[in-house]
Amino acid sequence: MNKKTIITILLALVAMAGQAFQYRIVGNIGTTEFTGWLYLMNQSDRNYSDVDSLWVENGEIRAFEGNAQEPFLALLHSKGRPMVQFPCLFVEEGTIKLRPAAMATRGAAYMGTPLNDDWACFYSQLSSIQEASDEGRITQTEANHKLDSVAAPFVRNHYNDPLGTVIVSRLEDLGNERLMEYIKMLSPKQQGNPIIHDMTQTILAVQRTSEGTMFKDFAVEYDDKTVHLSDYVGRGQYVLADFWASWCGPCLREIPNIIAVYNKYKDCGLNVLGVAVWEKAEESMKVIEEKKIPYPQILNVSEEITGIYGIDAIPHTILFAPDGTILARGLVGENIEQQLKKIFND
């Protein structure tokens, strides 16, 4: 290695060191019953790795200092007994104080640094909007309008840091069109954050498979057989596809309703298809047998497959026309019956 190369490396190391900062985490976790280690998990990437640990004695965090290269979203948690998990915090330069709070408190529990203070401010306003909506003092439309007006200045001020990313991730109620506008407010660096990247891909997938578009086929292998969505969809009958899993409580509660519409409309030209996702086929089969589900199933469906339709939460239903055109998405409960009644009464 020549002298010029050594100097270049040293300069790079100096530059990197100049970007580093020191942070402290202090405070009381809200219970004197806990003594043990708390772990600081980095949530800014898909690794979700513990980057440091803090000693807590009788609920009080002992003197702790750490170093980081750039601010990041983190989670403070324990392992094993008793489980202590606090809301997200933003690791940044300065002293971060944990507010006295009960274990598993949701919301903002930290203060003392710019990102954490702004997050507490935003979360307080978000909670007020949600409370007013839950109590019926404002409509959902009014709640969304208020959320939009509150979020916009925060995102503009934090377009290039993790707080902007977290706030945008909380704006799904505003709809995909407005959400994409918020994503575009973020810097390219924050748009590349895994949280935002996954949201973007989901929105684009939903747009590609929105009402009025032709179905996108997929293939799933299970038990030495390959099953295609096109084995059921686009074959001259209406098809209601129910994406579900055995561990999903809302899915299990919806299944009796799906069975009811199947029995009511199967002789009118309706096929129902179960699509069991994100679990081993054996787990799906247990529920199919227990509930005596009469319609066919595609088993062993992975996240890659559900990603084609932008499905990131279940249950999720898609109604396909006889030619394979998507007629409706996200129907639940009585909405399924109402949609099918329109079709088959006509």
C-alpha cells in the first residue's frame, strides 16, 4: 500500500469520525420491580439487531452513553422476564430521557432531543384526532383532513431524517394517492428506507391490480403440484378470492360469512376460492377441516405472491369478473353480500 493510499484512507476515517455523535439515555421505566438489561434495537433496516444494552436497577436506568454515525429509529426492550417494551425512540445526539411510563406504553415516551420532542408533539396531536374520531365528535373524513394538515409541516421539516419516515408510515388512512405525495416529499435517502420502500411497492402493486384491471396470475407449488390462480379465475364465472391465515382472528371470524355467500350464490355462477397465506399448509388444513370449508383452496402462498396484489394485511378479498377483470377489493362482512346481490339480482 503506497503513501497516497494510506493518506486517503486516513482522511476517510477522519471524515467518518467527524460524523459520529454521542448520545445518552436516562430516566425511570415506570416500575421499581424491574432490574436487568434493556436492549437497544435498531429498527432502521431489516436486520432488527440489538446495537447496545442498558442496565436498569429498580426501574432506574444507570448511566449509559453510546455512539452512532447517524440518527436512527430504535426500540428499547427486554428479553425474557418480565417483558418490557417501550415505544420507538429516535437515537440522536444529546440526552434522551425516558418519561416515567408503564410497561408496554404506546405512543411517545421520550423527550430531551429534537426528534423525540417533535415526535411527542406530533403523536399528541395524532392521539387527539383519533380520540375525537373514536368518540364520534368528528367524521372519518374530518379526521383525515386534520391528520393531513398536522402531518404536512412535520414531514416537510423532517424530510431527510427518520422522524419523517415514521410519520409518513402512519398516514395510510389518507389513501394511496395522498400517501404517495408524502413519500415524494421525503429525500431519496429516506425513500430508500425499508419501511418506505415496502410501502411504495405495496401502493404500486395495488394500483396495478385496482378495480377495472385484469387479474395477475401466479403459481404456487405444494405437495408436488403447481396450482395457478388462472385455474380458477378468468374461466367464465365470478370468483371471490379470500386471502386468509389460520393465525388471523379477523380471518377466522369472516370465514362463516364467506361460506354463507358461497352456499347462497354457488348455483348462480359464483366460485369462492380460499388463498391461505404466510403459513405452512398444514396449519391452514387444520382450520379447513375444523370449519368444514367447502370451497377450494390454494395453500402455501408466500409474501412474494401476495405482493403481486399489494396485500399487506388480511383478511383481504378480491372479486373477479367472469373474464378475470377485478371488480372489487377489500370487501368484508355485509359489503360482500351487497356486492353479490347487485350482480346476481341483475
